[in-house]
Amino acid sequence: MKLLSGRQSLMAMCAAAVCLLVACSSRPLGPIPVEDRVAGQSSSRPLQKAQPQASSASAPVATSSPVSMGPAMPSSENAGKPGYYSVRPGDTLTKIALDHGQAWRDIAKWNGLDNPNVIEVDQVLRVAPPALEAANKQTKPAVAQSQAPASSSATNTATSTASNTPAANTPNASPSASTPANVSDEGMAFAWPHPGPVLAGFDEAKNKGLDFAGKAGDPVMAAADGKVVYSGSGLRGYGNLVILKHNNTYLTAYAHNQTLLVKEDQNVTKGQRIAEMGSSDSDRVKLHFEIRKQGKPVDPAKLLPARP
């Protein structure tokens, strides 16, 4: 009987263990339900694991602002104004300077260009001296005042003075009539840069100057006193090029040289040898010579003296 009771006890213990396992396995999966008691009411909700909040400093914030198209070009507010130029495709600072009658170093300084070899399309550059721009603004009121109609008393006084003035004191010819044909309107007299024959004359659309025939190594001479504002080969189509600035109005250019004999910022005199003729960036040996008035090409033949 004792043995039987032991077996029954063992079986009872096994049954109890099985029941315990079944009870454990019947617990629902997922979060443990907890009981909330609010205002005397109870409700069960699953316990959620607390989620860490992202820092506002590191989290990206979406905005409805329009997409930025990049920074505006420097001095873009000056586009189209006198004394400013918007860079076009293919431009170089040397070309811009030549087209506006300035030295490229001056344009770089006026615009604060750290690297003059890097300019962008649509970038607006100052191409006139700041002092000149200020002077133009100051002279506008004076011009307007000079164009104002005179009072009747002033008119009568002027008429009386004119009637009492001898005719001999009245100039008979305008100043331009006494100016020689080969002298510029500022009194500059240019000299021929080379004694050779002219291959091609001035054509504003096709040839912005005169082309001279000659031999490689022939001397190229300064057409007037001036300062070297460019000496190099950075302007396409001109080869080895020298540009002289004579005053605030006139530049001269000497292209296709084989050797350059002067450096930038060097002062030269009329007739000084500044280069040797060559065929750089050209199909033959020749000198291409230009005179620029405020950057615009003019016919050199009209400003050069007659050849003997």
C-alpha cells in the first residue's frame, strides 16, 4: 500500500507540473497589460516601452521654403548700369579690359578678384574707375544747370555785350578744323608701329585694326608714349600680345609677335622697340595693330601720319 501511495504521489506531482506549464504557456504574448485608474474608472492598456526623444539640435527640420538656386552673382544689383559689365561665355579678364579700354589689373583691383583667371558667367564687374563714376554723378547737376534757360535780364546783358564786341575777337574756325587729320581729338599723335606694307585695312566687323607684312624678328615699335598693361598670350586669336595704355581714352595693341620685349607696368616711349614680329596664333608672319578709343576699335589709318 505504501508503494502504491508513492506512485500515486509521483503521478500527482507530474500532473501538477503539467498544469503549471499549461498555465504559463496560456499567458498572452506581447506587452503586459497594466491597469490605469483615472477618476474611479479602470481600464487596461498595454505598457509601451518609452522611446527616447531626438534632440532638436541634431534632428533635420523640414521647411516649406523654396529651393535655393545658389548665391547671387557679385554686384548683381549693378547689372546694366553704366560702368559695369556682365560676364559672357568665353570672356577673359584681358578681353574685357581691352574692350573697355582698361588695364586688367585695375579691373581685378576694383572688383576685389583674388584670382583674375576665375570669373563666372553673369558675374557683374566694375569696368570704370570708381573716382570717374563719382565724378560723373557730381557733374550731372552742373550740366542740368547750364542747360536751364537764362533770365530776361541776363539775356539782355549778353546781347548787349555781344553787340559791343569787335568781330575780330570772334573765332572764325572751330578748334577741330585746325587739328591735323593724323592727330586724335585729345592731341595725341600716333606713329607707325612698323614700316612694312599694309596687308589688310580696318574693318569693324572682320578686322579691328591694320595688318602689316614683314619678316620674323622685324622690330615692332610703340605708336606713342604709354604704359604696358598687358604682355602675354592669354587672349585667343592674338598670339603673343602687347597692350599699351596711353591715357584714359586710348589703348594700342600689337599682336602675333614671336618675342615680347617689355613687361607689364613698364613705361615706354614713342618709337621704342617693344616686340619682334612673328606668326603666333596666325597663318603667316604679320603684325596686327589696333587703336582703341575707350575700348572701341577705331581705324588706325585715320590717326597715323601720311607715309612719305
